[in-house]
Amino acid sequence: MESDQAIAALGALAQNTRLDVFRRLVKHEPGGIAAGELARLLDVPQNTMSSHLAILSRAGLVTAERQSRSIIYRADLKAFQAVALFLLQDCCGGKPKSARR
């Protein structure tokens, strides 16, 4: 993973509502959840939710799939894992097992 990709992902998550959205999507894996339902659950206006989902999507953290009249969003767990691994790649001189717990 490149630094720019990690910065985009971390920047997208560095906002309360987007972090809540991502966490809610993780809870609904693997089935995902419709954008309207996300907006209702988090008490966020639908147009605002669309903006947040677009930012998370551009950062590569969520995927979207049209199902009939709804768009189902899912957390991209592999992308998030790549961000976490990027942050830890230089941990402990390349020996992450020796990290303190």
C-alpha cells in the first residue's frame, strides 16, 4: 500500500459520522446494508449519508452494489486490513510478534 492510499483511508475515517458508518458496516458483514437504512440507524439525513458514503468509497473502504431500488454498502475489510498492516509494517524492527501487549 502506498502512503497516499493510507492517508486517504485514515482521513476518511477521521470524522465521527464516517467512523460510525464504517463500524456499522463492519457489524453488517457480509450482507451489507442499504444506504437509507444506514441513514435511519445513525439518524443522519440521507443526502448527508450519501456524501459520507462517497468519501468512504473514494478512499477504498466501502463497496456498493445496486440491488433493485436500493444500493447496498459493504465494508471492504481487505482494504482496511491493508491500512492496518501498512501502519504496522515497520513495527518492532520487522518482528511484530515481539511487540509488547
